Amino acid sequence: MSEKLDTQLMHPRDQIAIIISRIYQRGLTTTSGGNISMIDDNGDVWVTPSAVDKGSLKPSDIMCVKSDGTIIGPHKPSSEYPFHIAIYKSRPDIKAIIHAHPPALVSFSIVRQIPDTNVIVQAKKICGPIGYAAYELPGSFALGEKIADEFKKGFDAIIMENHGTVLGGIDLVDAFQRFETLEFCARTILYGTSLGEVLYLTDDQIDEFDNQVPGLMSEMDSVSYPSD
Ligand SMILES: [Zn+2]
């Protein structure tokens, strides 16, 4: 696809196809792991299918789970869609969810740690505080409950123990930016650790950056998202 991602004008299935392709091509999830969804104004949830190669998903492959439970599309919805539904029920402000198995965040999840986002000034604000969901069987109701409970506490980014990560956003670009930034923090901490002691910014240093007048924050200007 050569189109830019437009969260206002593009159909959810087109947005999801672009973002899942970007995540897979960048090695940020495995072929069999990871799923994306969006909820529209009718309460219908658009979600990636199960058992279809993540590297070649087309908009027509994206499934719709209607608000009454009816499933529309050529495949089965992702086996993990129940936790997406649980999050949407617990947090009406969240309109898009990304779940993936990115190597650096999964590394944190297998040593049962949460990455400290105070590595660069922008990351903490983009990611927000990070929640942690203890292990439950993938696809299970219990996992959905654990994740939804973390979102209920107000977290928009969760580490899933020995599994992966899940991020929510007000739209798909918001969720993707949170996902990409959190994985970036995890990766740089891992790289830094191999070089020496990792030193973090203080909250005061981050607040100082956040309190700048917006006109000075050129790096935070709105960005466009050309497709890969
Ligand atoms: Zn998973």
C-alpha cells in the first residue's frame, strides 16, 4: 500500500492492514502472534483474523465482530479477540488496541520486569505508566479479565507475563506510537545494559521537558505515517 494512514478518513480495515504489516515487517511480532483491533462508532469491533500470515494481510481479511456478537468476514477472528472486547468494555475512551510479541518487551516479560521509560524525555508521556498482567493461558477468559483489570486502573500500556504486550489508544496511530516507543525503550535498555550501567532521567528532568511551551517542541509536531 502506498496510502498514508488517516485515522479520520480511512476505514478501520484499511488502517489495521497498514499497521499490522508495518509491525510484522519490522520484526515487532511473530507470524502467529499479535493482533490489532479498532472499535467504531456503532460498537462494532474490527480485528485481525486468526491463522492468516501476518505478512500478507489485506483489508478484506480483517474481521468484524458486531456489537450483537455476529461475526462477518472470510476467516475466524483472532483467538485473542476476547481480551480486546474486555478492554473496550472497561475503557470506553480506548478505540484501538495493539497486541504483539516484540522481542525486547517479551524479554522484559520473561524476567518479569517493567521497562523504565525515563530513558529519553519524550517516552514517558507517550507511553504513560505501564501495567503488568500476570500469566494466564493465551485466549482465555481469565487473561482477558487480568488485562482489562489493568486498563481499568488507567494504564494504556501493559506487559503480559511470558507473553507480550498490549497497548490502547484513542486511535490506531496513538496506540502504534505507544507500542513503538515502549519497545524502543525496552530495546535501548537492553543495548545500554550490554555497554555499561544504564542511567535514567529523573522525573524532574522529564517534567522540565513536558512544561516547555508547545511551539518549542518541534519533535512532537504532528507526524504523517506513510505506509512501508
Ligand atoms: Zn499473544
